[in-house]
Amino acid sequence: MDGTSDRYRWTETVSAEGMWDWDLRAGTMFLSTRFRQTLGLASDISAPSGPSCPEEWFARVHPDDAPWLRAALDGLRAEPQASSGRAMLIEHRVRCGDGWRWLSCRGMLVRESGRPARLVGCVADVTERRAAEEALRLAEERQALLAAGANDGLWGWSPQNGDLICSPRWTAMLGLSEAEHDGTARVWFDRVLPADLPGLTAAIDLHLSGEREHLQHEFRMLHADGTERWLLVRGIAQRGGDGQAVWMAGSMTDITAAKRAEQQLLFDSFHDGMTRLPNRTLLLDRIGQALDRDRRGGATSFALLLIDLDRFKSINDALGSSLGDRLLTMIADRLIGLRRIGDTLARLSADEFAVLLDDIGDVTDAVEAAQELSQAIAKPLALDTHQLVVTASVGVALSATGYEQAEDMLRDATLAMHRAKSGGRARIEVFDGDLRRAALTLMRTEADLRTAVEQEQLCLFYQPIIALESGRIAGFEALMRWNHPERGLVPPGEFIPLAEECGLIVPMGRWALRTAARQLRVWQARFPRSEPFFMSVNVSARQFRDDDLVRLVEEVLADSGVPPSSLKLEITESMLMQDPDTCRRRMQTIRDMDVRLSIDDFGTGYSSLSYLHKFPADALKIDRSFVQALSSREGNAAIVQVVATLAQILGMDAVAEGVETEAEAEFLRDIRCRYAQGFLFARPAPAATIEALLVNAGGLVPVA
Ligand code: C2E
Ligand code: MG
Ligand code: MG
């Protein structure tokens, strides 16, 4: 090693740079220890550097950088003598271990005797610097993107003297010109809505005091055009050595659109889309608030009115839903017109509205308000060419009842409304304890009834129907009983209406029809007659409308094997009048099967005589109220006679129900009523009892 090598090493030690020396004539290359270390080569400088050394170096240079490193070195070699001594500076990447490092490489040509002899230079690892530069560039780019893309206004503020600097976008966001900004924070804080200022300053203070890491807060400011804008401010403080904030900077974003969408969403989830009135959720919330006030010792009471339009479904079906919607909007407008300040008017479902009446004296006030609303609803309405009068049933619940839960109050108002409906509609009912008890009993009965059906607690009683002329049993009526484990035998009046309401009547009726037909088959076989016994089975309105009825009757006939003409279905007169046309068609289908039809409870349903002859019925059953009035001499003899005659004219049989005295039977025989049924002949009884009667009396009913 000569003195030059020593100098290399010294310089290298102090400069932290690596050295290289390329002997152009010998084609060898000397790399200093540090350079070799950087390249990950053995650091032993005494190791002879073979002629392949320059290539070893190039092999490690990043493929993107190698071509121009070579070009630069070639350029240096070919340099004309005149410009000798020029230094080359190039930054390139080399592979070191697993990764790439950036080297800054300097070089110059050394001539000996005027001819290029060596290229010499040094390298420094500048990876960290390059990374920092890259990071900075990225950060700047991001910043620019952020400011441009997010449409943010930027601001810097001195908490100490109140100076405020801001970007043009910041002022533009508020519709201000830059000239309107006087350099102080007043341009900001003076425009914040007074209601939002305490919240904003609190948020800033929390960050300044170090309790919050960042400032992030939403608030409203006044735009130059007078509108309110929602803004989101983000910021961070710069602190001095003592931890005190000396400067604060951040961004501000206009979030008005997002806020509006959010508020709309909030509004939508608490309001009905069509009328924009509060919905059930909001109503329940308001009731809850009123109950809270009440619990805290509110001096006044309040009431909840539940308003349900009568027969809205049929109106809607008849008019079509778009006219139906218009009708609802018109009704809603009438209700809105009557709403007092403090009251909540809500729409709960299509045709169901509720009013939470704030501050009422007593029940009279609530009923008066309900009357006023009902009258407003019932005023004639013009919809296109239609003139309509819509009535409503109203249920009232009073805070005085003492509610814990909003839902309970709404439930009671609903119960009262249902009572108004069943009481004949267009009425107002106030909830009271009896109603709740009745509702509870009903609920329990319904549950029990389901069990009854499942556990076969239902049974059929049979009551003989007598041919008056011969005094012999002609047939039977099947009457359902519920053999309740605690209550004993429950009469149908106590469970049939409920079964009808909850739909259980369909499976119950199916069972009754099947059982009665099988029983008839047994009796017809054991007690053959020239005219076989018939069996009357009651069919409820819901059952009669059920689409499966016809198939059920076919099935029952096939299953029991009774002749169709000995099966009679009893449908009530009131049912016929509910939907006469559909009813008539259905009756015809059944009549076509040769099954017979009786109109039950005749005389109570106000059916019009003009209709009666259109129904293909076989018998009219004179309601027992008329028959029994025969004995009390209230002048009903004429009615019974007229009905019997009417039956004759229409080609139907007359059946008198509820015959209890011989005098009644006598009278009925005289007017040629064909059949009679009543306690006088036999009470409804289980099949075994009836069978004993048939055996003992041979079908001749003992007359009391
Ligand atoms: P309904 O079809 O008019 O039945 C006649 C009712 O009069 C029966 O009442 C019967 O027990 C009663 N009755 C018979 N003779 C006399 C009498 O001389 N004096 C008095 N005071 N009453 C008499 P029940 O069994 O309580 O049935 C009541 C109603 O329940 C029936 O009236 C019928 O509408 C309905 N019903 C009974 N069973 C069924 C059924 O299986 N299905 C359906 N849908 N309804 C049924
Ligand atoms: Mg009947
Ligand atoms: Mg009857």
C-alpha cells in the first residue's frame, strides 16, 4: 500500500464515505472497506480485486439506474483533455442485502501522461435523505390534494392575541371576500350562531388545556347570504416549551349537505312520509315525556285519542289507493287545522291517527276534543266526482288512569277505539278499568280456546227438530259446547264470537261439520226412516266466506256417506245482508250439490224482502224471540204467522226456534209451521242422551 491508500483510509474514516478507484488500463477496481461494507462484500481490502471488479459493482446497481451510471462513467472516460478534472455526481440505487439503498456517487477522471488512467471517486449512503425527501414530497402532495379535494378552508389562529390567518377557501366558504377579514378571529367567532358558540369554545378549550388530543367539532355559522351553514372544524395546537398553546391551525369543512341529509333521515324515521305527521315511534316518545312530567308532579292531566276511520278499507278498495291517499291527506289536513299548540297529532297506520292532548282539565275536555275532531272528519268530502262522508271511531285514554309505559296508554286507547267500533262505529269511547278487565279476559279466553281446539275440549250437543204435524223427530241441530276444565260446559255465545274474531272458527267449524255428519250417518243407519233424519250445522260468517268451504262440504259428504240432502247448513240472516251478492253465489254452489241451507235467527237481521227471494235457501228459522213472545202476548203472533206464510210463498220450510210451551206448539201447528225446536220437546244434549231418547220413544218425542 502506498501513501495514497493511507490517505484514502484516513479520509474514509472521517468522512463516512466509501471510496473507489478504477484502473482503466488494468481493468481492476479498488473498493474501500466502507464501500465494500455498503455493498455487503467482504471488507478485507487486502483481498485482491480481480479484473471483474467493475462488473461486480455494476451487477449490484438497480437495473433502472445502471444504464445511466455507465453512460456517466463512459462520458467521464471519453472526456477531452481540455475539460479535464470535471467531477461527475450521480445518485443511484444499489442492492444491499435484501433491499435497495441510495448512493450518491462522485467521480473524476485521472490522467497519467495526458492519457486517461483511472476513474476515482467516493460514494455516500443517502438513503435516509432520499426517504425523507420522498416523504416530504408525498406529504406535500397529500396536503395539496386535501386542501383542493376536500374543499376545506385552512386557518391558523393565535390563542394568545386572537390573530387569525385563513386560506381564501375559508372566507369563500362563508361567502366573504378576503377584504372582509380583518386579521382577527372575530371574522370566525362573530359569525357562529349564538346557540353554538358555547359548544365551540368549550371544544377549543378542551384541546388547549390538553384534555382532548385534537379539536374536532360541528357547529353552525352564518353565511354572508344569511343562511345557516353547518361546519366541521378540525385543528391541532402548537405548544411552546411550557406546554402552552402558542398557535393553533386546522381545517374547516362545509358539511351542510351531509347534515341536512342526516336530519332528513332523522325526520323520516320519526314521521309519516305521506302526511309528514309524527309516526308511532315519535308519538310513543311524546307520551313517554308526558308521563315523565306527570310523575315529576305535573299539575295538569293529558289524554290520548286514537282515531280510526270507519270502513276505510272498503272505501280504499272502491276508490283505488290513489284517491284513498288523497282522502287520507284531506282528513289529516282537517285534523291539523284543529291541532292546538302543545298537542301531538300523529299518524299510526293508514287510517289510524292519534292526538296527544296536552293539558286538559278532565274527561269532559277530552271527549269534547274527540267530538270536535270526529265532526271535522265527518264533514262531506269531495273527491273527483265522489261525494263522501267518512266517520271515525275514537278511543280515549286518560293520564289519570296512571300509566307507567307509553305503550300501555296507547294500548288502552286502542281498546277503547275497538269498543267504539263494535258499539256501532262513529262513536267515542273512554277507556276504563272494566274495558281492561274485559280485554284481559278475552285475551285469556283466546289462549284457552286455542288449547281447547288442540286438546279436543270441544264437543257437540244435539237438539232434536220436530215435524209438528207428526210430532216425530225429523232431524237435529248440532250445537257446540266447550268442555272447559275449570269453567265446565261453556255455551257457544261465550266463545263463538271470539273464535270468529281470531279465525279459530274455521278449524272449529270444520271439526263440527265432520263430527255432526258422522253422527248423522250413525243415526240414519240405526234408525232408518222413510224420510231419513237430517242434521243442521251452524256455519259462521267467516267460515262461510272461507274459500275452502265447498271443498270441505264435499269431503264431509264423502267421508260420512250421508246423502247431501240430509245435511243442512245454517247461516244467519245478518250474515246474508253483509255481502248479499257473494253470499248468494256461494249458496247457489252449495245448493247445486244438493246440500240444504237454512236462514237462522230470521227476523233479527232486517233483511229486505226484495232480496230474500233471491237467496236459494230451503228453510227460514223463526228466531226464538218471536216465538217466545207468543206466550207473553206482545202481539207477535202476527209476525210469526207472516214469517211462516212468507216461507210458504218462497217455497221454504218454516222452523220455529225456542218453543217452550204447548201453547206455542199449538199455535205453530195451527199456522202450519212445518218444524219446531225447543225445550218443550228436548234440550240440546250429548249424542248418547239423544240416542236413548230415540230408542225409548221410537222417535216420538214425549210432550210435556
Ligand atoms: P242458534 O243456531 O240459533 O241455536 C239455537 C239456540 O237456541 C241454541 O243455543 C239452543 O240451545 C237454544 N235453544 C233451543 N231451544 C231453546 C228453548 O226452548 N229456549 C231457549 N231459551 N233456548 C233454546 P246455544 O246452543 O247456546 O247456541 C247459541 C248459538 O251459538 C247458536 O244459535 C248458533 O248461532 C251458535 N252456535 C252453536 N253451535 C255452533 C257451531 O257449531 N258453529 C257456529 N258457527 N255457531 C254455533
Ligand atoms: Mg242454528
Ligand atoms: Mg237461531
